[in-house]
Amino acid sequence: EDGCWSVHNGSQKSNGAPVTVFQAQKPQLAKEGFRGASNDLFKIFVAHHHFQTSKKLRHPFILQVLASLDTDSPTTNDNTEAVMAVTNTQAMATTGVYIIVTEPCKPLQDWLRDDDPNSDQLAWGLQCIIKALSFVHSNANLAHGSLSPSSFWVTPSGTVKL
């Protein structure tokens, strides 16, 4: 866990269906670098990339993004060009919150601890992980960059997703 995103349970306003809400506080991210990284690599750049990329990826084993919002620019959800022109943290807007709303899920580690999955469920989860990573690397031409158990989430149906 890199500490970028806080996770909350929520419900859709339209129908009350459960959702999971991920939030990243931009002021905090702008101050925090990664251990061992150059001073130019701040968590806000990584969080922004995730914010932009996650809503574009569609795959059965990647969490489905239902909505997203950058509270610093609430009228637009796609300010990629402005960010690509940024060369340092001071030039990027460092106020507000990134919010990503997804299908309901819980952390993989909680699922392993609380639900005590059997060997078939574990094998299915591993297959889901492999297919998600294969899609990200081979089809989307992306590298995850921070793969750990906290990168995986489990839906109420028991499907493990990236």
C-alpha cells in the first residue's frame, strides 16, 4: 500500500446500489515523494495517472469505474493535456481531491482473512489476476508499476480484480 488512496463504502444516488469510493487528497500527495526516488517523483503524479487511466480501462478483471471527479476542476474529468505539460509539482494544481467510484469491492487481504476462500476460489482468484495483468501489459501497453496484494480487490461475487 502506497497510502495514496483512502477507501470508503457508499451507495449510488440513483438507485441505492452499493459502490466503493476511492479518494486521494491532492495537497497531501503533492508533499509526499517515494522512498528512494528522485525528488521530482511525487505521489500526486502517480495518483493523477491512475485517475486518468483507470476510467479508460475496460476488462472483466479490472474494477469497473462508475464515476470519477477531480474536485479541483469539477466541470471536466479529462485534463490530461494540461497535466502532460507540467514539468514540476508547483505547476500542477495541488488542491482538491481525486474521487473514483467503482463497483463494490473489498481489499484482497480482507477477503482472504474474513471469507476463508477454498482452493477453487483461490485458483479462480489467481486466474483473474493473471488475466488482468496480461490485459494491462499486452493489450493496453501499460505497466502497473506498484504491484502488491493491495492492488487487488474482490467483488461480492468473489471475482478478484485489479
